Amino acid sequence: MEVLEIKGGNQLSGTIRISGAKNSSVALIPASILTDEEVTLTNVPEIKDTDSLTDILEFLGAGVNRSTESMVIKPGSIDNKCIPEEYAKKLRASYYFMGAMLGKYKHAELYFPGGCSIGERPINLHLKGFEALGATVTNDGNKYIVDAKDLIGADIYLDIASVGATINIMLAAVLAKGTTVIENAAKEPEIVDVAVLLQSMGANISGAGTSTISITGVDRLHGCFHEVIPDRIEAGTYIIIGALAGNYLKIDNVIPKHLEALISKLEDMGVELDVGDDYIIVNRPDAYGTINIKTLGYPGFPTDLQQPFSVLLTQASGTSKIVETIWENRFMHIPYLNKMGADIETGHMSCRIYGPTPLTGADVEATDLRAGAAMVAAGLIANGTTTISNINHILRGYENIVTKLSDVGADIKIKEIEEEKN
């Protein structure tokens, strides 16, 4: 079994370059099959999630050539067949193939998607969107079958501003007849990135990044070249780590506008930041002020950053509060932080953090992707050695995390240990 072993207490200095956005790439790759022509994606992170999507493309019959942070996808030979459970369960974003195949072929079959267990994650908004476009949805055991004679543009209101539903409906609507309007659409930068790709392929989309997106269907899409935006969540994670242990730590290749909510909270705590056009330099302050955060859809504070941020709050003087409004299981890392010496009380989708508390290395677990990032952050400032198990969650979303942190002074490595037998 592979684990991450971290010896804490090192000061971090130097530059960390941010990779392409995971949450963009996992939608852009399925979107590529909407054309029969070649699609080139660059700045694609080399993580397990993009590996899993490549496996699905190849299972469907697409040609895929990968080199360093780039993919050339040739979808002209795809066979529209059911994506089996062994592929679908590896990641949540496998469901984007549903919207893309429905849009292109008017038929899609996919087993229930996988992903992190961070709470109830129904895809009913996706399915309602497909039905509004004229599709019928059948649930056959643990498999979805979505079928349509024709897809016709419709006005679709999302009860929740869901990123996944917004993107999936966009994918299904770009080749539909007429105009589709998505109201209460999610506004995340990754949605804009997907819209830019689709526009480069010849789609007619307006309003991405606002609460109303309009899509007028076209007859066909063509190939294109597209560069993935930088990953704001990876950037935010390393900025938080810099606030904990940084000495002139430069986070490079970022879009600061995408990080405004985080930057504001860090400045409120007294963290020293130098924000440039495409970089942020962060230094650990002598003391941290307490603050409260509440997760919200973009441009609010990201749910994906509250877990790493909770580690920072353990070092603040006084009481801080986190309110989670997106996922009810976002606090599964708290028992492990308390095991390391934190003083945190959890309630229903909220927690109170009392600090500052020194942290001590311990054996902990990455219960999900961002919880794993929190454990890494905690291990970097803890006294002694922290061993993190279940690290596949971390490797799903952070490209070369060991190398990136080692290069700026962290003592971190992947280690093979023998699993305990019951």
C-alpha cells in the first residue's frame, strides 16, 4: 500500500507552478467527442482523473495521443456503446460523457458515476435537463439509459446552481434544434472554459459565467485547439500551504481574479500576499487573526478549499467558524486534525475551531480529495512525521504534488508499506 510520509516543520521557499484545471479538464475531454475532427487540448494536468477519462475514450474507440500536459483526441472512430461500471465508478466526471453522447448520438448509456463521498450527489438536475430537451431517461438497476429521437431547445431552470448540471446540459444542447436557455446556471470559471472550447468548435453560446446561459444549436462542430485554464483549487491549496509555512513562496501561473474570495479571507487573517498579474507570493505571518467562512458557489468561498483552510484556522488565535453550504460530508477530515492536536467541534454542516493549537504528526487518512490536501497541509506544519493513507484521492486531483512540494523544501515522499492483515 502506498502512503504519503511527511516530516513537518520545514520552511517552504521557491516557486510552485500551477497545472491546468482538473475541474475544466474532466469536462473538456468528454466534450471533445461532440465532433468527428481532431481536438487538441494543452495544459492538461497529468492526474488519475484525466487518465481515467483517457481510458474511457479509448474504450469507446477514440484515438488519443498524450504527451506532457497535452492531449490530441481523434473521436471520429467512436462507437457509442455503454460505458461500463469499471470505468464510470472511477470518477464523478464520467457523467459528462452522458451529455456529450446524448448531444451527438441522441443516445447514451452509463453506469452510476463514482467520485469522492462528500455527501449526497444526485444527478437529478442533469437528467431533468435532458428530459426538458426531449430525452427519456431510464434507470436500469445501476445504469442510466438516456434516449431521444430529437433534442429540441428548451428553457431550463436549475433548482440549484450546479456546475455539473450546467455543463452537462450545455454539452447536450449545442447540437440540439433551436435555443436552450439555462437559468440559475452556475458561474464557475470552469464553465466559461468549457464554453470557450465549444465556441472554438463552432457552438453558439452566450452568457457563460453569468446566471443565464443561452445556447443556439448548430448542425455540426469541428475540431479545435484549446488551452486549459490554470487550476484555481490547486493554486488555492498551495497558497494556504504558503500561509502556513511559506517564506517568499511564489505560486505561479494563476488567474488571481479566480481566487478573490480566498485572497480576501487571507488578508483579513493578516497573511502577507503579493498579488501579480499571473502569480501570488505568500509569506507566513507572525500571528493569524480569526475569521469565519461560509462556502458558496463562485464567486463565493469555494467548498473545495474549506478543508485545507480549516488547517490554517487551527493556527489562528481565538475561535473561528466554518459553515459548509454545498456538501454535508465535508468535515470527515476533522477527526484526523483533532488526532493531530487540533481543537475542533463539529455540528450540522458547520464547525468551530479553537486555536492556536500545535499539531503533532500522526497516522491519518485522505477520506476524499480535498480532505487529503488538508492532511498534507497539516503534515507540513506538524511536529514529527505524518503518514497519510488512501492517497489515490490526492493523486486524482493534484499533479506531481510530491515533486512540487519537495522542490520548495518540504520533506515529503510516497512510501510503500505492507498492509495490515485482519
